[in-house]
Amino acid sequence: MRLRYAGVWRLCGASLAPGTEAVYETETKTVRCLTCVSEVMSPAPEPLGEDSSPAESGIAGASARREYERRKAKDEEKLRGKWGRLGGLAVALSDERQSTKAWERGAVGEERLGARLDSAAHGRLAVLHDRRIPGSKANIDHIAITRKGIWVIDTKRYPGRPELKIEGSILRPRVEKLLVGGRDCTKLVDGVLKQVGLVRDVVGDWPVTGALCFVEADWPLTGGSFATRSIHVLWPKRLAKILAEETEGDVDVAAIREKVAARFRSS
């Protein structure tokens, strides 16, 4: 669309004057310039060859953003095919499907956390984003390497308050459940534990910690973070603070970064 008012793209920082053609995101009420959007909307890249550099940090939320654009384009194509000459009007008046919009919500969450982690990165902290899991369509949102160890981070942008519910008694085994807004999201913990295991296979004896980072969740004013089955559940500012404080340790950050990046390539 042509912008009625001036804007700034939240990722590249480009200033967009009124009348400029750009992409307007209704979910975040932000704009994306056409100079950069082509990179986001491009098809999924071919697998990296032997001459590809594994050292790239990656782009937070890139694969989720591509999947959103793919689904959005497919949905619009169906509408245009159904309504013919009125296809453009049908697209403009139709709401996005929730299954499609969910990918944009996820991408925005990863982008926001990625920006915060990048701002905290320094010589003793390295961050990798959107890393492909070999032999799978899945990916790891973020991997942070500090002097004390490696963090595997899964980003979620869910509404509601994350809580830990513990069930069990003398006659029943203890069971921990992760609830978000009252919904049972325990499977998210299982997913991070699997990712932690994959990274641990690569780094050997170095400590590997898992984290579920909820962006824009209903966190209380004080406290709120917790751990379940060794997985930390917290928010972006809290996570960045913890990582920034892990400055003492024996991990060779640069070497481990290269090793992890070589195994889990950028999506």
C-alpha cells in the first residue's frame, strides 16, 4: 500500500515518507520497506553447501516470517481465484486465518527477543538465531553461548500468565505442568528438552540450559519466573540480564559458537 503517514521500519530503521509503497502489518501496526521485504518474502533457501559459511548469526524469526508470507500469499490466491474480478476487494475485506496469523505472531516474538539478545551480545556472549535442526523441518529459535555455558531458547508470544502447576500426592507421583493463561502448555517444555539434548550432543560436557521465553505475556509486577524440569520460564528482559551476567567461566565462546553454528545452520 501507499503510506498515508511517514513511518520507520522496525528492523532496518529505514525512514519511509508519506506516499511510499510499503507493507503495513496490521498485527503490529508497523511497516516494512520494499527494499528489505524481498529478503523476508523469498522462498526458503536451498541447503547450504560445503562452501557456505556456518558463522552467520542468522535472522531471528526468518523462517516463521517466510512461512507466514507463504501462507498469506496462498490464502490470497484462493480468494482471488474464487472471486475473480472482485478478488482484490475480497482480499482487502477478509480477515487473515488464525492459523496464518499465528505464524506472524511467532515471527514478531522471535524478532523482538532476537533484537534484545543482539543488543546484549559482546565478546563474552554470542547469539545465533533461527537454526535448522538437521534431518527435520523444525528449528531452534535462539542459541546463546556465554562463558558459563550454552543456552537453548524457544520464544513464544502467547497471551495470558505463565504458571507452574504441581500435581501429586503421597500415593501419586509428582507431575509438573506449564500453564499459560490457564491452558496446558507442558508440551512446550518437552520440545525444549529435546533441543537441549541435540545441542548437548554437539558441545559435549559443557553445560547446556534450556529456556522458554514468553514475549508480551501477563507477567506479575514482581517475581514470576520459574523453572520446570530444569527449563527456565521467563521474559526477554530477565533472560538478557541473566545471559549478560554469565561472564565468568571456561567456555571458549568463539570456538563453541563456530561448532554449534556448523551443526545447526542458519535457516
